[in-house]
Amino acid sequence: MLDGLYEHSPWIAEAALQQRPFQSVAQLKYLLTEVLDKAGRKAQIALIRAHPELAGKAMVSQSLTAESTNEQSKAGLTNCSAEEFARLQQLNAEYNAKFGWPFILAVRGPRGTGLSRAEIIATFERRLHGHPDFELQECLRNIHRIAEIRLNDKFGLTPTLGNDVWDWQEALSEFSEPGFAEQGQLTVTYLSDAHRACAARIQGWMLACGFDSAHIDAVGNVVGRYEALANVFDTSSQDAISNNNDSYLPRQNGEYSPKTLIKPKTLLTGSHYDTVRNAGKYDGRLGIFVPMACVRELHRAGRRLPFAIEVVAFAEEEGQRFKATFLGSGALTGDFNPEWLDQLDADGISMWQAMQHAVLCPSGDKAAALQAIAALKRDPTQYMGFVEVHIEQGPVLNALNLPLGVVTAINASVRYVGEVIGTASHAGTTPMNQRQDAACAVAELALYLEQRAAQDGDSVATMGQLNVPAGSINVVPGRCSFSLDLRAPNDLQRNALEGDVLQKLEQFCTRRGVRYEIQPTMRVSAAPSAPEWQQRWEAAVTALGLPVHRLPSGAGHDAMKLHEVMPQAMLFVRGQNAGISHNPLESTTSDDMQLAVEAFAQLLEQLAGKNRS
């Protein structure tokens, strides 16, 4: 049955079958990747070379395997124009000459329905410039994706819920801002018209999925609630018993007491729907639609849980239009600075004006608006905790061939902006040993960042901005501005990294005879996952037959804000294209989204078992 999963290479399935029985198809898929991973480079290259070229000689001579014929046909490669066919032949030749093996791409794509010929050619052109070691692994990852789709076909499996989550995200990406939409780029910043359209669409979908209510709150969050069972009874007494109706009655002195009705708590979940400029489609939004799919399935089954589910599509997390990052989730923790309303965007529009345009405060009264925002603060005693599903935004899970990962902590971070001041002088007449070159001091610091962060293994340090103001090609730089972004899994490690970097900056500048100015712009403590909630995610992943991989989050998330008032934990979903994010190449598959929905459903069942009356 498994013959043909891997092109002309039945040995992979044969080796995986030695590990039967399999807990799930997901486990079988992972074990197949393990076989190839352990096989070594020679066997891996042989497998790649067993694959045909795209629109190559085998297709023309009709000697493709049945599986490859189906895949290339679904991608429309059998209907190439003369220009497309010629371009593919040229790319095949260039790629083979550079790497020594054929270009491999899962042409049925992340959704399984087939990439367009334009997408295939664009990917081909991009990957032609890759490093051979990386490209080898990228070919293998695409081979595993091909095998995954073939395995689904053999078992008649369709990731229906994953497809729905995929489709919601594709549909939401239709809304983008002027200047970007015309170029096919996704940009949705706080309270723009595209942002408001997204909010209205999410609200409508929530109601269609069966949420009891869905509204847009005073800062633009979309809040959907699926209420709990009508009656939940206190079962905390060790002497609690149940009658024939499964209603628990505490025993007191041998007498049955009246039922103790308790108010159900709420599970809070969600993520953000705003984006960076020229963004990917899944950052944030995946964490809205995964729980939304779970609520829809509960509603379809006519089922309620012993707790309510509140899904929040946070209005702002990226800090793109105004300098008020985590505004959406911050409002729920009571962290909204009234001075933010006076911030101006690049067009001189204040946040207050944007809120009025979005009709978030119909009265138009600023005091009333601030009062409404203050009322958004959640009472932590009424909530069980906060969980967030998010695309990884990194390469770890992709490299490990794992669809899901459990987050241990959201990294602590600190940011600085600074400037080194030296002496601008003539590039031709100033001897090398008499220069006060500001740019060289900053360049030396940039190289130190790379070396120092690597010492920790899981710290990261970035100089994302480096600029010589009014620099000239024949002038020794007298000034150089720069930024620092330092992150680590815990505060102590972040502080040690920060101290070393600032000390080196001082040393470099002293030795070079230049001075510096530097100021912090942000400092955020680490947000470790609550142990019991992390364990719930781990149990959910295990129940799917997948190994548990724990990893920190280097990026900031809404869970960081909710961490301030309630326990939180996150689940990461593998990203494609080496996990790239904040980029149009950001992607994941409907199969991985399906597993995310199933993991979330597993978590709900765990909580229901704990709280069931």
C-alpha cells in the first residue's frame, strides 16, 4: 500500500514499517522523515536524483510515475505555454549544473490543490541562488511534503478543518491597504480601512461558526464568546457523589445538601489580525482561526463544555502605525496609556482621530472612550488561563520535520538606539592610525554581537539599523547611528548579554578615540509558560502520536501581555520556506493546520475532563 510514497525508493517505507504499530498517520509521516534523516547524505542525494525534472524529459516522453504524472498535471505543468516550457528547461539546466541534482518542489502546494505555474517558476528562480547545503535540505523537505500528500491520497484522508483554516486566512488576505494592495502585498495596520474590513469579516465568521456573541470592542478587538453549560456544579468536595442525573451533591453529615451552582470560568485564547508591511498571511491570524474551527465543531455537535471559550482577534500587536505595540491585548490587562491617543501616524493622523473614523466611540467624547477602554480589563479570577496558537516564525520545526512544537517561554528582550561620534575627515589624506572612524566602531560592535550571542546558544542579538548620516564615499565617517535588539529565554541571561555588549561598546569607542550616546527604547521581561498549561499542550501533541519538542519563542506575542495577569502557554505550528515570517513567503500547510486544530481540541477535552460536572 505504501509503495510509491517516495519516488523509486521503497526502502524508506520498508524501514519505517519496522516500527509498527503506528499511533496515527501523523506519527507514520514523522517516522518516514526519521528514516531518511538517518540514512546519510549519499542516500539522500540518490533519492533526490530519483525524481524527475519539472516539465522535463520524463514528462515529455510520458515516462513519469503515476504519482508524478498526477502532481505535475494538477499544477498545470502539462499545459505550459511555449515561453513557460522554455523557461523551465533553462532553469532545470542551470539548477542541475549548480547543484548536481534535479530541483524538487511539492507542486501540489501547501493546500494540496496545486501551485500555479507562475508560483513554480518564481520559486525555482529564488531557490536557484541558494547555498548547496541548504538547498539539499529544502529538496528533502519538499520530498517529505510530496510523500505526505501521496499518503493522504492512499488513505483517503483530507485535512478538512485545516483546509477551512487555510481558506479563512486566504480570504482575509484579500484586504490590504492602498499602495500595497496594487502590488499584491498584504499590509493591514491599526484602524486602517483594510483593518476595519478584516474586523467585520472575522466578526461575521465567528457568528456563522456558532459563537453566542461576537462584537468589536473599544480598541477594535473582535471578541467572540461560546458560553459554557447552562449549569455547572461544585464538585470540589472529596465526599461529592452523583445522582442518576450526573449532578453532584456534597455529602454533609450523611445528609444530601442542595446542589451548589458555580459560575463557569472562561478559557481565553486568540491572536492578532494586524500585520507588518508586506506581510505573510499567517502571523497572528492562525491563532484566531484554529480555535474558531474548534468552536464551530462544538456548535455543530450541539455540545457545550463546563467552561466558556473566549476567542479574541487582537486589533494591534505589531506597532506599525502607532508606537503602541500590544495595544489590543494590553487593553485586556489594563495596560492602555491615555497618551497614546495623541500619537500621530506618518500622515499626521492621531490615534484618537483614527478611533473616531472607525466609530469605536460613537459619542466622540475622549473621556467616554477612555472609560470604555478601561472597562475592557479582564478579571483574572474569572479566567482559567490564556493559550495561543502561532506560526513558529523560525526554522527550528521545519528543520526537524515536526509540525508542532511546545513553547517553553517567550524571550526577554531589550532594545537600544545609539550613535557613535568620531571625526569626519578626508578619506585620502587621513592615515589609518590617526582616524576616528565612527562606522568602524559600530561595525566592530556588530561583529561582537554575533559572537557573544552564539556563546549562549539560545540568545540572539541583532543590529537591524546601521546608518552613516550624510555619508560620502570619500569621507571617513564622523557619525554612525545604530540599533540593538537583544533577546534571551530569561531575564538573567538577557541582562548578562546586555551588560557584555554595553561594556564592549565602551571598550571599542575608547580604543578608537570616539564617543557614543545610547538610550534604551524597550525592555520586556521573559514570559515563561505556566508549567501546567505547557504540560497540557505537551499531552495534546503526544495524543496525536507526535514527539514533543520544546522551544523558546524569540518573537514577542500577545501571550506576553496576558502573562502579566494569568497563566499562559503557546503552541507553535511549523512554517514552510525555512520558517520565514514577516515576509510574503511565510507559509504553512493545511495538514499542519489540521494537527493544530486537533491539538487544540485535545486541550479542550483535557480541560473538560477536569471541570466536567
